[in-house]
Amino acid sequence: MPCPYGSSSTLYPMTTQSISRTASRLRQTYSALLGYLMVLPPLLVMVFLIFLPALQAVVRTLFVKAQGATVPTLSLVNYTAFFGNSIARSNLWFTIWITLVTVAVLFVICFPLAIYLRFSSSWIANAVQMLSLFPLFVPGIILAFALIRFIGPHGTVDTILQLIGINRFSTPYLKPAGIIIGLVWEGIPFTVLVLTAGLRQVDNALIESARDVGASQWRVFRSILLPLVQRPAMIVFCLNIIGTFGAFTLPYLLGPAAPQMMGVYMQQTYGGYQDRTGAETQAVITFLFSAIVGILYVRTVTKQRAERR
Amino acid sequence: MKALFSKVSLFGIVCALFLAACVMPAANSGQAPASNAAQPAAAPSVINVYTDGDTNISDWFANIVKPAFEKKYPQYSVNFVTVRGVGEGTKTIADRALAAMKTNSDPQAEVLDFDALGYPEMIDAGLWQKLDETNVPNAKDVVKAARTTEFSMAYRGSQVLIAYDSTKVPENEVPKTFADLIKWIKAHPGQFAYCRPDKGGSGGNFVDRAIYEVTGKDPTIFKAGPVDPALISKFDDAWALLRDIHPAIYDNGSYPAGNNPSLQLLANGSVSMISAWSDQSMQALSKGVLPDTIKLYQFTDLPMPGGYAPLSVPKNAKNMQGALDFVNFMLSQEMQISVLKDIGGFPAVEWTTLPKDLQSQFTSVITDKVPTWPGGAWSAARDKGWYENVATNMKQGE
């Protein structure tokens, strides 16, 4: 951490050794204080707005007051109710399925795009880069209504297809495909950004020397790029899964009434059915799923840090 | 040891600083009312107004009501907040006010677009201010049918109707009763849509009407407050009815996620008939969002429910006079005409108190028969039942 008092000792060249030792200790204390101060606000926000409520939710769903009892006791009844309910189960599976398909499609689209952006520096590549970042600046609700107009019934796609004589277009609006299209569109900027950054870290010298000894494009991709881009790919994978799993706006407006993604289901259970415990149980299950992927993410990142040291 | 001590003490200092920062604004806010009382004209006192109504209502509050009120009452400034889709909407704000009452703190809420009738436990807890002619003089004009509770004051009405495309549905085919509509839907698969009952009242009140249909067409048996299990068990017949038309609903049983998405399907010709709010469709017609070939009608046997939207004022509102002035202003002729002209709603005051030319212009929406669905726990039971039995054919616990 930069210390603004860094040059103070040089201003007083006549000071004795002991004074300079005290000064350096003061400096250390100061930078430690500064460090704590800077870390404190986000830490407090995390503790009070995320960890504490999450912990409370876990506790509340696990300790249930039995009929007639005065003290809540440890019970899995909320969770057995969730997994015993076929609608809840189908919503959970639906969410997992949508998430996996969305992330897979994101990789299929974004990986080639990132490789292209890594190796090309033409103006077209710059334009593509800008274009791939564009969704970053479009709010979810605007995107949802734009997509309804674009892929919806009598929308742009439908009209164009009819012009060229195809009139069997079945709209993905209010179907699972509608959610996937929306979430993929929304996820492209982040995925391309991280993958391109990861690919840029691969040393050009490595690739050139491989080519010098006669490696084919495929070989360069498989033996150099793929292993070296594993970590950014892992990061993108984890964060996309977590983001998609908890998506709300797009599944709400573009998806079917049944089954529903967990975000929509939670809101409905809480707001519509006025069943707080039920919504909380769903939240904890969603949180657990995301936590598993989160651990994967944290491990990937910490491993990277450890290696850099 | 020394190093450890300095670290601990540093942490202590940091914590103390943070605590001081937290306490300071609280101390300031404690002094605020005193200074306000001394100089009433200096800064306008804030009235916090909350709504969870659809976009047409929140836009109207923000762009028409707020400026008009602040112009007439310069001593107030309206802080208008939309809580649509946030938690349980204004119910969450009411919960907050109740919690604030218990701890004697400022609920930061003066006026809520909220019907006290649906939640008797809040009335019992003494949360709401009684509203009548003594504190809201304009209340004398409000229609009797709209005064369902003394703890809320109706300010506008609307009703769910059927909107149809007159280019596709000939006049003589337009269903006149709910039973006719069911027949029409089955005879024209894919041509009718209603939105999910929890996502918009146009769908919710359509489902309510189906429930009325199977329970003897008597809306008065549904009383506000806790649900009647005997009546709830009859909901199954409504699910059977709605499940029966499920395959004939738009796109093999696709239900749009709100009032506006429903109107969109009608506007772009994907369907030829929907259930819609009177105010939203009239506003869309006047703005040209819906073509003028779209016609509205109401069942002749028993209309679909709607109701009067009321305002409620928590007793612990910090700016009580401002809250009462705001409610009174909403019932003024100026605002009641705005309800008609700007949002296509029904006025909450007697039609006779409005200008004559308006009365004749809006004869088509003048109605005295608006069944009211009690909401609250009844809606929760309705939504749950609909999702479990109509949207999917999976039963709970299977």
C-alpha cells in the first residue's frame, strides 16, 4: 500500500537511529490503520447485509416450532416439504437445466469470439469487441421487452421469416427457450471480456515458438491456449452459473408460467402466496447450490494467487 | 505483545469512528422537527407516498399528481416511491409502519396506495388513521359503495373487462356471459389470453370471475379477512373449468406475465380477445397504443371484479396534516377529472359532482356494479391453486 509519509525520514537526515525506528513503526501503524479503514466498510456491509441475513435464514428454516411447542426445535420439515412438492422439485430441476444450457451456449458462442478477438487487430475486430460489450449497457427489463418485440409473436423475426415464405415460426416467448435466449444475450459481454483477457495473458512468444517448430493451429490451440486459458474459463463458468441460477427479470417476463426458475418462484412464494418460510427455504436451497459453485470459484482464484507469490 | 495491543486498539478506534458516524445522522434527524416547527415556510415538509400500482398508476402519480399537489400546497414536497414488485408492495411498507409503531420510530410513510380492508390484523393493531369528513372534507362526495372501511379512502375505481378485436370477432359472436366466453374460447383455440393471476389484476380478476361462476355467482360470500375453508374447497371446480380451457389459451396455454404483456398480445394481433383493466385499455386506446378497432365489453350476468383503489394513512405518520391534505386533494374535482381523463379510471366521487359534459362523455364506463374480491389471504389461496392446478397439471405432494 502506498504510504504518503514514505519520504518523511529523508527530510530530516539528522535524526538518530532510534527516532527513525519509531518513525518507521508509526508508518507501519498508519498503513495498518489505513488498511483496516479501507476494508471495514465493505466488510461490514457483507456481514450485516449478506452473511447475517443468510445465516438467519438457514437457522429459521432449520428450527421449526412444532404444534403446541413453545421452543423451536431442529427439524428438516421445511426441506422435506420442498423436496416432497413436485412443483418445487420441477422448478429446481428446471433452473438447473436452464442454467447449464445457458452456460454451455455462452461458451459455444463466446470462446471462438474471444479467440478471434485475441488474434485479430483489424478494425472489424474492434467493432466486434464493441458490439459484444453492448449488452452490458442495456438494463434487463428493457432487454426483455425488446426481445418480446423481436422474437415474440408477430415480432421482427416472425415478420422477416414470413417475407421469405416461412410461416411456421413458433415463438420462444413464454417458453424455456425465451429465457435462454435472453440470458445468453445478457451474459455475452462478461464472458467475452474475461475469456479475451485470459487469452491475452498467453505470451505471444510461446505461440510463435510453437509455430516455429511446426505446430499446427489446432496443436497451438490444444496444447498451449486451452491449458493456459483454463483458469479464466473456470472463473467465467462459475460466475455465469451463479448469475444465471439466480436470474429474475428475464425468466419472469420471457419464461412460462410453469415450470419456473427459482428466482421467480421465490418471489411468487413470498409475495403471492405470502409464505415466508417456504420462500426462505427456497432461498437457502438456491444459496447452497450457488455456494458449491462459489467454493469452486474461490479455490480457482486462491490457487492463482498462491502461484503468483 | 505490544504489536498485538496496538492492533487491537487501532481496531477499537476504527470501530468508535464508525459508531460515531452512525450515531450522527440520528442525532441530526432528532433535531429536524424542532427547526421545522420554528420556521414552517423555510423548507417544504416531506410527504412520503407509496404505490405498487401498475405503470399507468405510478406514472400518473409521478408526473401529474405530484406536480399538481406541490403547486397547490407549496408547503409540502411529495416523495413519491414506487414499490411495485418489491417484496409485497405497499403491504411491506405497511408492515414497516407497524414495526415502527411498536418501536415508536418514524415509519417514513405518510400515504400508502393500500387497502386496509384486506388485513384486519393491522386494523386491530391500531395502525390506521380513521379517514372521514372531519379530517378529509372532500370525503362527503365519495360514493357510498366505495367506502368499504373507515380506515382507507377510495380515490379511483377500475374494473376488469373483456377487450376484443372487432375486425376478427363479429358483433353477434361477442360472448355476453362468462359461460358464453368459455364456449367461445373452446371454439377458437389460441385466440384468448389472460395473464397469470399474481402478475396482474386483469388475470387475477378473470380467475376470480371463474371462482364466482362455480360458487353461485354471489361475490358477497367472499368476506375480507381469513379465508373460509369450505369455500376454498370449491375452488377445485374453478380449476377444473380453467384447466378445461387451458389447451385453448394462447400458444397452447401460455400465460403472459402481466397486464401490459396481455395488452401487447392483443395489440399485435396474436390473440383476438383478452381480459384487461378498464383504465389501462381506455388509456391505451386514447394514446393509440391499441388500435380503435379494439372494443371493450362487460358480462351482462355478473361483471368481472374490480374495485376502488384506496389510500391509507398510518396513525404514526410523521407528517399527519400533510397526509390528510394529500388524501383530500386526491378527492378534489381537479384530481377526480384527472382520474377519468389521464388514466381512464372511474372517479371515486359521485358522478353528479363532476361537470355535465364529462358525465355524458363517459357513460360507457359509468357503472354501479363492481364486485370486489377481498384480496389478502384469498388471493394467496387463489394464486397457489391456479399455479398448482391450471398452469401445470402437477399436484402438490405428488
